Amino acid sequence: MMMRTQAEKLVERLKNACVFHRFDEPGVYAEYVRALAQYDYDRMNAAIDAAIEEDSRNVPAISLLIKKYKGTSNTPKGQVEIKNDEYCAICDDRGFVLIKEKHPETGTTYEYILYCPYCNVGRTYAYDGSQCKGHKSQYKIPPLTKCFGDEGIQAMRETNLKKRAKRIETISPIKKELQTVGKSIPDSWQYDVPF
């Protein structure tokens, strides 16, 4: 949680950065300060940066700032953590697939990645060095659709769904055991209270 003065500093920043705001109306300024003060200063500052980058004309709603805040992490300033909204069974939410390939002449096994074009995390791994400004390179991270057809992608999906089901299955018995703790207390556990 940040101090009230830090929250006021962030609200003043919003007031100065955005052309249209309602901070002069009664209660609006105080509500923004109250809402922002519940969060970490640096992460909220990064969330405000992201919101202003999208629209510097209107002050973002408190709900939008909180969504942006949840999208930031403890990563270096200016970076936003990308997450999948839904589980991606193709890459198991990693965003990439590792491929091993044996060199025909040397017999050395190489490992390289293919990005998953089906999820948000995967698209962050897309890279084409020939498109870079300034220092162009030959390096690329291609999509997995370049190496796998529909059958291969479906096989990956099925394998990852089975792995995920096993992970969930191993967690759920522990939950059941924890839920039963403390439910039945024997009648003999009574203490004499000297009052």
C-alpha cells in the first residue's frame, strides 16, 4: 500500500496528463486517491503509464487502472506481464514449444523453440531479426504451425490436456484431506474454565 501523499501525486499526474477530467467535481478526487492508495506505488505508476499510452485525452476509470495494475508485475519498470485469459493446451501456457533436432553430419542434438500463435503469451515470443530496425539479423523464432500440421498440433493439445488433468488430480486429494481437518472434534475435548 502506498501513502496518501503518493496516491495524491498519482492523481495529480492523471489530472495533468489527461485533457478531460472530472477531478473538480465533488468527491471524484478523493475517490481516486482512496482507490489508488490500496495498491503499490511503482506498479500503479506503471499502470498509469500504460493507460495514458492508450488514451491521454480522457482520465481512465478506476476500474481500468486496476486492470492495468493487475497486468503489471514486479518486472523492471515499463514492462507489463502478459498472461493468457484461458488455458492454452497447445503450449501448456508456456508460449513456446521446444524442438530437438539431430544434425545429420555431426550427430549433435540441437534444441530450438517455436512460438505458439494461438495464445497471448506465445505471440510475445515471435521474433524476426530481418524486420529489426538498425541491426538486422538472420535469426527467427517461427510459429509452430510452420513445422506441425493439424494432426501434430492436435496431438500436442491432447498430451498437454492429459498432463494438466494429472496435475489437477494430484492436487485435489490433498484439498479433500485438508477440508476434513477440524470437522470432527471428539466430545471429550472439554476444558474446565475457572470462572
